[in-house]
Amino acid sequence: MAATNLSLTQFSLVEVVPGYWRATFDHPPINLMTAVTAAELRAIVEAAETADDLRVLVFDSANPDFFFARYDLSAGPLPSEPGPTGLPAFLDTTVRLGDLRAVTVAQIEGRARGGGNELALACDLRYAALETAVFGQPEIGSALVPAGGGLERLVPLIGRSRTLEIAATGDDYDASTAERYGWVTRALPATELPAHVDALARRLASFDGDALAAIKRLVNRTTVPDAASFLDSADAATRLVTSPGFRPALERLRAQAQSAGPDFDLHMGFHVGAANRPTP
């Protein structure tokens, strides 16, 4: 049964059992994120904010090779108008996602890079497929910084040096490494992941909503960055778009993507490095 009467084109939103919603991203061929993705994510979060009986919201993907891939470089900029938090649109959505009374869960199969990784980080719990999940913040390849909360949320999870490594190299990280770093809650064999997340969600949905919301609020007191930190990263990215290095870096990355074809998104960490490697 449908969880709400939302009109969605890239997501299906289903109430599995009372108190448990599942939002499945399906934007063929590789789940690239666009302005439509951002708008529909906001609509899902807004619906969840008004669902007093919601206990748990799970995000997953219809594509086992791509959870939420990078932003589509050919689709134009994401909406930038501030939301109710005063933050730019995508940041507003992820911050509000983190503030939901319900527990939010990312079931990650395949690639989660850039905004896709930042969406996963905004969720309270992250479970990854050992064989297929890949994580990264590749913005450095186009002379930018993560601006959707990636830096702010990674530091409390994995520490300063590992966050710097991830953002400054733009490389890919497998699920085993992500689990060891503390980036994900747990990495599981792909055959076990859906059942594990479903059982977890059903268990959470059986508990008292006020108690779950209180636990989440109390944990958030010392682990969630303030709005000023998020805005600082967004402002830095905006400034870098006008810097001398942005356009040449973006063109190098686009040329690498054209040359690599489908392999660009399969092994983006490698290609980010290859595009910016000095020629002899």
C-alpha cells in the first residue's frame, strides 16, 4: 500500500507495516541525482515530518549497482533557494531528515558518492552490502568541496584525518573499509542485507514512537553539527565555482568521463585521479 498520496517519478514510497516506510530510488540507468531527485526527496521528508505514527524510514535502491550515484553534471545546478531551516535546498532536506522523529536507515547496495553519500550520512543508521557498496566524496576532482553535509557528518563518525583523506583524495572506499572507519553501521553480505534491514525496521516500528524520538534527540545533542557549519561548506563551494581552477578541473573531469564511458561511474575514484594527473 502507498505510504502517502505523493506523486513521485523517481521514487516509490510504501508503508511496509504500520510505522515503517520504505523509499526506493529508481532513476535508470545508474541513479544519477538531479533537481527532480532533490525535489522528491524533500517531498518525502515533508510527508515524514507530518506522519506522527512513523517510527522508521528506510531508503534503498532498485539498482543493485548504484544506491544514489553522483549528481548529474549535465543536468544543471541543484535548486539553491533556502528551505525552512534557512539552508540551501539539498542541505535543508538532509538536515530535516536527520531531525525527523522517526529513525532513518540507509540500505546501501552499489555506489554512494557525493550527494548520494551525503544522503546516507544524514540517515541515522547505514547498512552496506559487502560485495557492492562503494563510497566517496569526489568533489575535489572538479576543484570543489563537499557541500551537502559530508564533511560535517564524517568528522564525528570517523575522525579528522580519515575525513581529510576522503575529501582531499576523492577516492573510492569499499564497504569493508567504510565499516572499519565507522562510516557505516555495519557491512553485511549482499544476500543477507535486505532481510537484516527489514527485520531491524520491523523491530523499530514495534516500539513506542515517543521513546524512539527521545533517544534520537538525546543522541543528536552531541553528534549533529550546527547549521552554521553546514552553511560554511555550502558557501565555500559557491565561492569555488567562481575560482580560476573550477572550470579547467570540470572540463578535465568531463573529458575523462567521455573517454572512460560507463567505467567512469563504476570506478569514479580512479578516474578522478586520472583526470587530474599531470601529463609527462
